[in-house]
Amino acid sequence: MEIEARLMEEWKANHDLLKFYEDLKQKRFAHFLTIQTAFLAFYALLAKDAFATFSMVSLTALFFIPFPPLIISLYFIRVDTRGRAYIDTTNTRLLMIEERWKRLSRDGHFWTYQPMFAALSRHDEEVIQEHLGVRNLPGDPYRMLALSTSAHASEHSILKMFWWLWIALAVLAFGVHLTWHLIHGFTWTM
């Protein structure tokens, strides 16, 4: 009985840690979107100004502005990857606790993460069908939802999208700047 109580406490502690880290990850993602949106808005205003009153200073700035948000994107991609590894490790730890609990106490254990992992990560058709049977809803979208891409993968795709967006904007600005110089020459006038 003492080992069951300890496993229950360990399970609860790991579960609380997982909830805390998931919340932290969501807040970090929200901050990333806020920062990137601000840079994007600034870049759009600068681009509008650069093309309305064509100026070499504005064109040069269009090339250099993407570098800070590009570095920020790289940082957040790395932090997100590490955060996903931490969350998956904690999820796996919860699965291990549940397995050990089952071995030690056939009648006193419970499953929480095993069925969720089976449905959402392994896409176990038997578990999905069991969930559909219990839900018993006409036109139930559960199967489609269980087979959908995880939020973690979607968030990571958005992080990478911003990374590539800033690279594309820097290359585009460099191309416009170079084209202007090819047409007008490389002379410096004040």
C-alpha cells in the first residue's frame, strides 16, 4: 500500500509539472507571435515608405530589419524543440509510472495517459473505436480529431514559417536593392 501511495504522489507531481510546462510553452508561443507581429508591422510600414518615396536608406533598412526577428525566430525554434522534448519526456514518465503501478497493483491502479497516448499518438484504431462507441454521437468528429496533427507540430510549423518569411524578406529586399544599383549604377551621392 505504501508503494501505491508513493506512485500516486509521483504521478500527481509529474502531472502538475507537465501542466505547468505546457502553460509556460503556450505563453512563450504567444510572446513570440506578439514580437513577430510587431516586427512584421514595422517592416510593412518601412516597405510602404521605401516604395512611396524611393530612398536608398529605406531600401538598406529593408534588408537589415529582418535580421533581429530572424535571430529571435531561431532562438524560439530551439527553445520550442527543447520544450517539446521535455513535455514528451514527462508524458513518457507518466506512462512508465502507470505501467509500474499496474505491475504492482493489478486492482488498485488506473490509466490516464495510456488510453490518451494510444488514441492521440499511436492512433490505435481499437482505442479510437472504443472512444467512439462510448461517445455514441451521430456524425461524431472524434476519429478525425484523434488523427489530426498535434498542436505542438502546428506551433513548430508557425515558428519555422516566420524563420523562412524573414529570410525571404531579406533576400527580396537585397534583390530590389541590387536591381536598383544595377539600373542606376553603384555611385554614392549625397
